[in-house]
Amino acid sequence: VSLTTTGTGAATFNQSTGALNIPIPSSLSLSAIGSTPNANGATITGSVLNLQPASISFGGVISLGAQVLGSGNKTIYNGDLILDKGTGVGGANGNIIMPDDRSIYFTDSTGPYIAGSKTSSSFTIFTPTSGTINLYGNIKLNNYGAGLKTGTSAYNLSITSTGQIIETALTAAIIPSSVTSTGAITSSGTAGIGYATGAGGTVTQLLSKGNSVDCQKITGKVTTFASALAAGAIVTFPIQTNFCKLNDLVILNHASGGTAGPYLLTAQAMANGINVYIRNTGSTSLSEAIVISFAIIKSVIA
């Protein structure tokens, strides 16, 4: 009994000799990468070898088409992962796209140098323990988000109270927590330099012009009591404010109320307060409630 073949790769069995022969085709060709992943990563049809792409379930080769690779770490040894937005490569964008609630780590054997964690609304970059993120070159925020890049072509980076970095037009206000400069801080506009809304406060004095008032602000207005102040007399009262220190400068102004002209105002800075002196320079007694504006300018002696 004989088992024969036509030469296309089928087995031949000769019963009389017991020999099993598997003819090998005289040539084996390699076709283009297929589109059907399988457990072998390839198929053989006659003398043609068809490599198949890797998938989430099977190993295989990397193709030009979209692929989802299976679980397990993928390590590139002593090389770089380059995302290149080239031309003529089927709409390649050079992006890393992450699903929600996943993280990306830049690491070595000792642990992550830097990591990023994504949620549906934000991407958080953090370093382990006391690590540092060093940025070299320019930080550029593209127009990906409502409110960015509107109005002009020049922008500032600013940090919000929640730690977000946003772009604002140069004409917008800059609101840092503090500014330190070894040079002049000037204004060329008509708005000038001064305190913003929220820095000031108001208070009304009770019972007499010599009574203390409490106004925990760096600037504001005090409405005095309308007690009598004789011609040539001086009365003093303290404004309690923790924003004033001993070496600061204080500006006083008769803002409104009472007779304009006869009131001479002077101030003395104290630790956590201001002593205000009111002198009646007129020739008659005045019993008026006047409004005194004050502003503290921080000063040092060294």
C-alpha cells in the first residue's frame, strides 16, 4: 500500500518499506502580511508563507494597520520609542492616547522618574517623593480648550488657584502670589499701581474721636465719631490692623464728610496698628464725622 503525493507538500507513506517521506517544495515564497491573526502568527498555503499581524489574543508581527496588542510588558532595550508625525504614513499623528483611569510611567529599575495619571477631565503629572521635573526650552499651550488664545497673538502663562497652567493674553491681569524685583516696577498705563478690590475695608468709630477702631485691612476708610474738636486741639486714636508694621509708611487723606480744609491728619506706624492724629487748625470748634482714607506702604530699614 502506498500513500503518494502530487508534490504540493502532502506526505508519502510506503507500506512495503515503512518509510514516511514529506517532500519539501523546491521554493518557498513570502507573501505580504495578512489580516487574520492566529495562534501561530502565520499560515502556509502550498509553498507560500503568510505572516499574520499580532492582536490582543495572538502574537504576530507589527503591521501598518491599527492593532491592539495583548497583555504583558513590552520592553525596548537600549533604544528609543519615537513617535514621528511623518508624511505619507496614513494619517500618523504622533500622539499617545490613553483611556481614562490609566497611568503612564517613565522609569528605570529603581522606580518611576515621572508618572502621569489620566481621568476623564484632567491629566496629572507627578514625581515620586522629592523628584524634580526639569523643563528645557519653551512651554507652549496650543489652542486646545475653551478660553485659550483669544484676542491677541501674544500670551502669558499663569497658574490658577487649583494649580492649572493657562494661557492669557498679555493685556490680561497677572495675579501672582508675590512679586520680587531688583529693578523698578512701573506702569505705563492710566490705571496706575495700587491695591485691588478686596484689599480694603471700612469701619465706623463709636462714642468719641479718641476711641480705637479695628480694621484688619492694608487700606480702607474710617468714619470718625461726630464729637467736638476745639480750635487748635489735637485728638488721637488707633486703627488696629495686623497689616501694619513698625517701619511701614502710612498715607492719610480727608476723603469726605465735615468741613474741608481745617483738618490736619498725621499718622504713626506701630506694630499691628496705626496711631492717627487729627488737629483742628481752624478758629472754631468742629463737631463733625469725617471720613479718613488710609493706605499702608510696606517699608524696611535695611
